[in-house]
Amino acid sequence: MKRFKVFRVLLLIFCFFIGLGALYGGTAMLIKPDGSLLRMESMLPYFQVLPFADILFQDYTFPGIALIIVNGVSNLTAAVLILCKKRIGYVLGTIFGFTLMLWIIIQFVIFPANVLSTLYFIFGALQLIVGYVALVSYNQVNFKFSEDGYQYIDKNSKTLVVYFSRMQFTKRIAYVKANREHANIVELKTKERTEGTLGFWWCGRFGMHKWPMETYPLDVDLNKYSKIILVTPIWVFRMCGPMRDFIAKNKETLKNKEIEVVFNHFNPWLPKGAIKEIEKDIKISKVESKTTWLGHTFNL
Ligand SMILES: Cc1cc2nc3c(=O)[nH]c(=O)nc-3n(C[C@H](O)[C@H](O)[C@H](O)COP(=O)(O)O)c2cc1C
């Protein structure tokens, strides 16, 4: 995925830049604790408002050590973990963006306004954003769903699970549900573009306009089933476009069935409008709501 590659490199640049910079600054402070190597002698009085200043801030030894640990070793560790393809590297890289912002907030409080602090605060914020996007992308790239192991799915069941899923998060929920209910399962497919970043925006367009997204006919006969479980991700506070299309095309048939709906979403709450939209056409006997974050579904 292109987005992942770009943001991975950007995060690495931030981690190395901040990490090496902090290592350089901290070492310079330790070599010359009076701050003369960095021409920071005149800044020392500003530190005196901090707690324990009489012990910790009489020279640059403690600030140097703190800088090396908090912004130096930390960011370099994150960078190495990212290079070793470890997920924790992305988590740490994101957290250390936030740490840098906190560090600079202390500087905002004790130093007079200056360009360098403002710039580094912006770097921290950017690192946080870049790290988060890289982490989300990492999870998307590495999320693998296998249909194996759902041994109770039954093609001859009277219950059918119908689902749509872009990134397979909703697919996993649908499979767990079908397995529990010993139901049959079928996927809604569309010829519209739904994959990748472009697909996200394209789906967003359908979501914003509450448009149905045309789906291919299903290769199952709905009349065979007495209960149908619809499993849909939320797109812009409503069901996804393909599910809207499926309901619109089959509402007369669905009216005679027991209908359950499972919504999957990112926000920790389910927008009530999503239920209401479906209830305009069909009666729902049970609603479930799942929250998925970074590939992890709570209450799965
Ligand atoms: C176009 C689009 C719009 C979305 N809008 C919302 C939203 O309004 N609220 C929300 O909680 N999640 C929203 N999401 C997030 C998805 O519901 C969530 O990521 C879900 O896990 C996706 O499942 P899937 O990958 O199986 O399709 C949106 C996702 C897409 C693609």
C-alpha cells in the first residue's frame, strides 16, 4: 500500500531527526554542562522556576540526560523497531510525537516566546499525526483474515448472514456471527472502486450522499431463509452503500423475514440514524453494534 510506504518513511525521518538532534544536544550539554557548546548559558536562569531547580537545574547535566533519554534514545529505539518491521515501533513513534509536544509545552512556560520552540512543537504534532496514519496503515496492510476455522457455518441453514466489507474487519465480524448462529454466509460485491485510499474517498462520496452502491446479484435464494442477519460497516453515520442497495432491491422479500443488523464502526457509539434508515423499510428484531479500532474489534 502506497500510503503505508510513504508514512513509514516520513515517520522514520521524524524519529531519526528528533532522536539524533536530541542525542547531539544532550551530549553537548554533558560535555559542557555550562551550556557553552550550544551557546545556552543565558537560558539557565529560566529553568529556576521548575521544581527541584536547586538540585537539577544548576547546570545542563540533568537536562542533557533527560533530553537524551526522553527524545533521543526513545525516538532512535522507535526508528530501529520500525526498520525491524515491528508494530510497536509505530506505536512508540506516535507516542514520542506527543512526548515532544509535552516537552515543548514546558519550554513554552519557562522560556520567552521563540521560533525554535514553536517549530519543534509543530514537529511533535506532525510526528504524532504521521505516526498515527502509519500505524493505521500498518494494521490495514498486516490484517489477515482467514475463512478457515469457522466450522459451524452451514450452507443448509435457515439463517443467512449478508455482509459487505472493504478492509475485512466487518468480514471477520460476519464470520464470527455466522459461525455462532450456524448460519450460511454471503458477501455483497460491487463493481465500484472500494479498495485503497482512493476507494475510501469514493465510498465516502456514496456515504455523504446516502447513495446506494450497486451490488452484483447474490448467488443465494433469499426465499430459502427465515432469518437474515445484515452485517454492515458504518459509512458517514449510516449503513454502507452496498447494503443500502441490497436492502432497496430486496425490501419486499426482507419484510417477511426475521431481520437482525450488526453495525461495525470506528466511533465508540452507533449513530441512531443508521437504525432508523433501515427501519423505514423493514422491521429489525435485534441490533448489535461493534467498534473496530486499528483492526481490533471490541466485544467481538
Ligand atoms: C467511507 C467511509 C466512511 C466512514 N464513516 C464512518 C463514520 O461515520 N463513523 C464511524 O464510526 N466509522 C466510519 N467509518 C469507519 C468504518 O465503519 C470502520 O473502519 C469499519 O471497521 C470498516 O469495516 P470494513 O473494513 O470491514 O469495511 C467509515 C469508513 C469508510 C470507508
